[in-house]
Amino acid sequence: MDFSSLENWGYIAIAFFSFGGSFLIIATAGVFAYLGHIDLFTALAIGAVFNFLGDNFLFYLGRYQKKDIQKYLTKHKRKLAITTLLMRKYGALAIFIQKFIYGVKTLIPVVMGLGKYDFKRFIFINIFASIVFVATIGLSAYYSSDAIIAIFNYLKTKPYLAPLALVVIGGIIWQYLKFVEKRK
């Protein structure tokens, strides 16, 4: 295996970042597959497997390493409360929903592990949730690659727009989350 090529490092990056549930790496894999740098099915399969393993690891930490993980959760009491309400309201569907919500995607498996949720049931549902998450993000990026590439080419000509857009989008998301928190 030649470790100097983008293809090999790309698959390793997909595995590493998918373990943490990254949207960006799955979308990037979709675009790279569109460009012919990597195989789409292989990239999505690696992403789904490692996303599945990452959430199972978080569940395991919540279930069997409670004392060690509690100190990290003390700063996130409000997020934990919202996460618990999300789980109560949507049940098993929360496993699917959490994959798409930044900020709670790591907390749901931990909270389920801390609670009385059945590990085997979590694993079973998480298999399908990981496949749906990776397929949705990866295939969306793959089929909209022309638009994504056009945006990046435009931003090359006007590099000051990228940080400005990130700040505006970040501000909108921040304000929305604050609004949702206050409403609850």
C-alpha cells in the first residue's frame, strides 16, 4: 500500500474523522469520489462503519465508564437536559436525528449509555442510522459536486468572502441555538 497518495490517506482520514461523526469528511469524500480520486462505495462504507463504531464507543463510555466521563459532562448540563428531552420525545428515532445535529451527536449515545437503554438495541438501530447518515451526506455531496466546485472556484477569486460567510453563517446558527434554548 502506497501511503504517499491522496487516495490512501483519504480513506484513512474518512475512517478517523467518521469515528467522531464528522459531516465535513463525508461530504468531502462525496466530492472526491465525484472527481474520481476515491471510490464512492468504499468511502461511504468506511464512513458508515467508523461512524457506527464511534457511537458505540460513546455508548460504552456512558455505560461502563460513568465516573470517568461525568467530570466532562458537568459543563454541559443544559445540553444534557435537551438531549434527554429529545430522547424521551423521539425514542429510538433520536439515534437517527442526533447524527445530523452538531452539538448533540456525541451526547445522545453517552446519555443513552448513562441511562437504561439496551446496548443491543442501540447497536441494532445505530447500524441503520449510520448508513442513513453517511449515505445522505455523502450522496448529497456527490450529486451536488458541480455546485460545490463552482462555489470553491468563485471563492478562489474573492478569498475575503469565505471567512465573512463563515462568520455570518456561524452567527446565524449561534443566534438560532440561543433562541431555541430560551424557548425550551
